[in-house]
Amino acid sequence: MTSFAPDSIVLNRKLPLWYQVSQSLRASILGRSPQDPLRLPTEEQLAGHYGVSVLTMRQALKELEDEGLITRHRRRGTFIEPDVRRATPVRLLGSVDAIVAQQSGMTTELLAHGKVPVPPELAEHFPDLTEVAAYHRLRGDEKTGEPTNHARNHIRPELAARLDPDDLIRWPMTKVLRDVVGADISRITDTVEARLADPETARLLQVPLLSPILHYTGIAYDTRGRVLDVAVIHYRGDRFSFSVTLDVAN
């Protein structure tokens, strides 16, 4: 029986390996095509694919099993759950691949894109620019079509010149910038806060006015410390929670 083929990942040895592997595999699963197999490779095969121990791979798989993305059957193997509801925590751990994973696995509609003057609230991030490229997307549950979050990205114009907007329907902005455009993303800073839905957000997410939402801001930097992308995402409060994983050194 043919097995699902996950994407590869470059592991950061300063972060928990099981977490990075689970997030990379999660992104592969949520970004799969409908025709892809549901059966996963064996623990040993996955461990070899990611270059980790079987014990680390087992811990990563348990994370996905607890989330409901996979089911494990003795002697039969591990299978992707095809009808899983895509309601997940907004998790922060300092890995670009973790950010990519968090943004994956939903239907995406590109609402608008084009050059705009640098918004006053973003002027400090783009001090050398007068214009940036803006992209506005609405994401929804793949099965039900229910809107779950909407995102606005402001990126440097030279990056936008190498970006195909259609790619943003298939992949998260971070993945497109890093893997397609070739942007040298060295770090991303994240901020999450609770807010009340304004009229536009309430309309887009189909929630009551002033209902709770999660307001996420992610700022991507290159190795020179320049801001490449400022992402602002509003998540439905009834579909997402916020959690942080801390790796405590002994």
C-alpha cells in the first residue's frame, strides 16, 4: 500500500526535535492533496526521513494523535484522519517551520492585493519605504467552508515583484517568501492578544459584532535585521486558543 510522503525539514538543534517534527508533519498533512494516500510511513521510516530517533518520532506522532489529525492502529499502521475539524491552538515556539505549520491546512481566498502607502502603524517597520505590497486573504474550514481567520500581509516591494499571488492560495505567505521567492528569513517575532471583533472582522468571520477574537501579529526579519513581512491575522475566538511551549533547559 502506498504511503503518504511528508515534506522535509531542516531541524534546529536548539529547539525540541519532537515539536519541530510534529509541526512539519502537521503542515504536510494539512496541506496534502485529496488524492494523496492516508496511510503514513512506519515510525522507523518517518524517523529516518526526519533524521531523528524512533522515540522522538513516537512523541511527535502522539502530539498529532492527541490533536486528532491521525489515528494509530496496532498492526495496521498510522492513518491521516480525513474528516478532522481544523480547529487548533495558535502555538508559538521559535521556529520558522512551526509558523509555516500554523498557517497551513485551510482553504484560502485572496481578497485583494497591490501596492499601498506604508500604513502609519507600520512606518517603524519600513523606515526606508514609502510603499509596500499588501495582501488580504480569508481562510476557511476545508470541509464546512466556515471562515476561520483572515490575514493581512505587508511585504517589501522587491519581494512582491518575485511573488505569484496564486501561490498564496496554495501556501502560507511565510512558505512562499522562504521557499519560492527565496527570502532570507532569519527570525519571526509573534504577538497574540485578545480583542473584540470590529464590523469588518465580524462580517468576514461571520461572528457577532464585538465577539472575542485572537489578534496575531508576526514580523519576519532577514539576517540584516530588515523587516520583510508584517502579518496581522484575526482568528475566530470560538475556533482557536493560544498556547506557548517553553523548552526548559536542565
